[in-house]
Amino acid sequence: MIAVVVLLVTFGAVQVNEAKAATERNITLYGSRYGSLAGWGFTAASISSPGPTITVEQGDIINLTLVSSDGHTHHFFVSYSNQSSPGTGDPQSSDFSGTLNYAFTVTSTVGTYRYACIYHPDVMWGYLQVVPTGTIPEFQPLVALSLLVAATFATAFIYKRKHQT
């Protein structure tokens, strides 16, 4: 019976990975070009250079909220060729000096890519890591736990029926 449970849990996790559609990920980045808080950060107090590594899965949709912490004009981009400026087809926002919402779909090619501000790429940069679909555990533990609970109840039910006679 344990082997059946292991197979069910493994099969359930594999099915989730294969059938998983692109995930929408909401990310906020604060940017500044000045002083000790130059770079990007997930909060205004955590700005650093390089900025935080953003890990996403292939083809995810990124809903990016960009905030200029210093009030200056910035322009976010991802370079899929890891350059200090965007190439043709690379995701890039419009200019912003306050708050801007920008959405883009991540490449389907696994790898680590540079993101930056087009105006301040020397201090406002970081990495976007694209991992294979199903790598970031989201609902997989929940599915595995559900299958384990269901198998436990089934085992208990079968055990109880066998021992009632």
C-alpha cells in the first residue's frame, strides 16, 4: 500500500508540472540611482546593487510594479542577451518617475538574464532567473498532501472493513 501512495504522490506532482499553465507573478521593484540605496529592491529599504534576483518559471506573466524611490526618471528592461541595454524584443517598460505598472511574459528559454534601468545600468541592475516550469513549488505540496490524506483514509477504510468480519 505504501508503494501505491508513493506512486500516487509522484504521479500527482508530475501531472501538476505538465499541465501547469503560466503563472501570473506580482512583483514590486523599488529603484534609486543615489547613494547607499542605489539599485533595485523588493522594498524601499532593501534597495541594493545588484538588485534582488527575481526567480520565475518559463513563460510566466510578470505583473511588475515599478517605483522610483528617488523621484528620478527610470526605465526598466530585461536583456535576454545580458547586455547593458535592451535588444530587439526584450521586455522594457516606459519611463517612470513615480509608480508604473508594467506586465510582460517571460521567455520560455531557461537561463539567467540581466535586468536594469536603461538610464542607470551601472548601479540599477540585477538578475532574472528563468527556471523550468514546475520548479517553483506552489500547489505541488498541497496536491501531494491531499493524495497522501486520501490514500491514508482509503487504507484505514480497507483495514477497518477487513477487521470487522
